[in-house]
Amino acid sequence: MKKIIIPILLGTLTLFTSCASDDINLDPHSAYTTIPSTLVTNAQKELSDYVNTCSVNENNFRLTMQYWQETTYVEESNYNFTNRNVSNQIYIDNYINVLNSLVKAKELINAYQPVPSEVNTWPKIKQNQLAIIDIMQVYTYQILVDTFGNIPYSQANQLGNNVAPAYDDGAGVYANLITRLQQDIANIDLNGGLNSASDDFSSADKFYSGSLSGWKTFGNSLLLKLGIALADSNPSLAQQTSATAISNGVMTSSANDCKIQYLSGSPNWNPIYENVKASNRNDFVGGKTLVDYMNANNDARISRYFKPVGNTGNYIGQAIGQPASFANFSAPGNFAYTATTPGIIMNYTEVAFYLTEASARWGIGGSAAVNYANAITSSFTDWGATADAAAYIVTHPYNASNWKQSVGQQAWVAMYNQPLTSWNFWRRLDYPALQPASAATISSVPVRMTYPASEYQTNGANVNAAASAIGGDLLTTKIFWDKL
């Protein structure tokens, strides 16, 4: 299908990043008349930009997880997310910029009529492409449930056909995501396509460059993530889902990582770089909670996570919630000042911690202690400090009698550049014991985001019903799987 497989450069995405409305069911992209591969590229970049950005208008979880602290404007560090309408932007990023693009890509693929020379190959190509697109949708919907709880799902992303979608129960959404993801994985035919083992999106696929085996491994790893998330709310489904994922084959090394390679120029550079370097602003320093922990535990990754203060060689973090002089505290490390730092969607380090949990909870997926060591070693390797991993593990061994503390504490450190994922680990395992910011607007660290003001304005009846169903639209209201 030549109309779908032509290569798309990441630079062409400037055509697709603007939107005219924040209604999650409207079609804001005039470029929807384009080809599916372009929409896939757009969705991948938009998804990575949201997951990886440190923009206080969109993704404040580096602050929530006490990795960073703001220097001047400390509202978000103290959990005031309303001034900047952060939840509105989260809806726009995920429902409009990502999901609407994927929905339209599916429509174009389903509508395509192959020419005679494509009749024999098109059915497998179509099946693979639809499966890959759906896997990205599953990933995105999980983010939304994990962030808000009940969300628009069954009636969402209908591109203008329903401007007031109902909110679905979060637990029900999860169950459906597991079912559809298992079908997606089964639908990936490793021998399908014009080129063996290729999804025929070609270079438009910025995550796996068309590798069907890469997508299958990612799909199983995402299935494991969904299963582990349910461990305290639906143990039987959690164990069954996790066991299936592990049996089918999850990530086994960093070679399986799902990430996007950012480029050196705007608008395709890493969004962290955009906010800390290209903007010519000094808005962030290290958070005292993480910096103190790494100093106290002789963690070699600290020199990659942060910069020393001046010429002192010392790493100093500011108290959470307090303003800071940029010169007196540790700035983010060189990765944040590098335009081409890859954007992480999911990596082996994360998966190895899930395997540790599966081992500890149900005795599946291998030895918990081995998986734990693999996770920590992978993190050190990701940050160029492999030689220091073994000694760190000796001083921070796996504790079978309190495995939640072992996994929770070390996943928190390792997920430094994956704050959304870190937030999930912390809420599920309750480690580390984070204390709220000093001038916080609430008495605890947030466990969800509140619904967008735009939803109350345009979809009031449904969002009010959702708020009531989850126990109140508050930062302190736990979502359904956060039981303990």
C-alpha cells in the first residue's frame, strides 16, 4: 500500500501540532486528509512529548515525585494546578493530539481499497497496522485512567459525532484495555507485510522503525504493566494478565526499549531541552528529597541526574515547595540540556521492576531478587554507570520480607526520567514515604489529577457524574486500583 508506507520525516510534524478546540471529540486537524503513516508519526511524537515534557502547563510529575523543585514560581510544586489549567492540557495532549490522530489513521486504513497488485498482501498489512495503532491507544487510555480515574472511553474520540461523551468506570476501562491489547498482540503477524517482519509504516514508525517483533514485545510489556497495576484491586485478573504477558515474552534488555529519537532542531528536539535550555530559563533545580537520598546512599547516578553546584562538587537539592536560587542548588543533569536525548515511552528497567513485583506477589517470572538486581543494573546502564551497579546492589539488597519497600524505593530512584511511571509505582507500593510540600494546598502528595475546567464547561452533567462516582473530584481521591 504505497500511500501508507512512504517515509515521513519527523520534521513534518509541524503541520499537525496546532488545534482549534479542546473538545475531545472534535476534529481539530485539517491535515486529517493526509496518509495514515503521517498521523502515526504525529501521534507518536505528541505522546512522547507529553510523557517526557517538564512543562508546568502539562506534566508536573517531576515536581510531584520530588525529583525537581521550581526556582521562582512554586505553585505547581505546592500542588496548585488550576492557575495554568494543567488538566485541560493533559486532555488536549492525549485525547486530541494523540488519540484523535490514531482514530483517523484507523479510519483511513479501513477505508483504503488496495490496487490489484496489493490484494494478496494488503490484508496482513492492514491487520498489523491496526494492531499497532490500537496498542498506542491502549497505552494512552491507561495514562488517562491512571491520571483521572473514570474517563470518557466508549464514547470518546468520535471526531465530532458526540461532543458530550459519558465517563466510563476506570476498572471497566482497564478490563477492556486488557482484552483489546491481548487481541492486538495476537493480531500481529510477524510474517505479514510487503517486507518480512515489517509493519510497512516504514520510517514513519518512530518507536520501532517498523519492527513487528518490537511491537509484539512492547505489547506484552504493556500487558504486564496493566496486570501489575491491578494487583491490589483485582488480584486474580492481575495475576492472570501478568502471567500471560510474561509467557508471551516481555522486554529482556534495553534493546527492546520503546522510545523516540529526538532531533537537534526545533520543533523536534527533546521537550525537556525545550524547557530548560532552549527557553533560556532557569526554572528547575534538584529536589531535596531525591538529592539527599542519592547523596546518603552513594548513588553514582547522581552525577548524571544532576549537576554539582558551581565548582564545589557538591549536589544540593532545595526543599520541596520552596523557591530557590538557581546558582545555589543542583541543576538537572546534562541529559536535560541535550536536544537529542531520547524520549522514553517504556523501557526494560521499568519492565524488570514489574517482573520483580510479579515474582514477589505470585512467584512467576523468575527470581524476585534476580529481577530486582536486573532492574537496578539496567538503570545504572541506562545512565552510563554500569560499573557502579554491583556495589550499589550489595548495599541495597532485595528484602523479601518487605519487598514493596525494596521495589518502591529503588523504582522511585530509577524512574527519575519517567515521572508518570514513577507516580504509579509510588501510589501502588506506598514507598518511598513522601511528605507533602511545605506550603502545599493539600495535606498529602496528590494521588490523582482533577478533571479539566473545560469539561465542567462543555460536558458538565457527565463530568459531575464521574466526580460523584469516584468519591469526589479531588487531588486526594484515590483511583480504583490504589487500594492500600
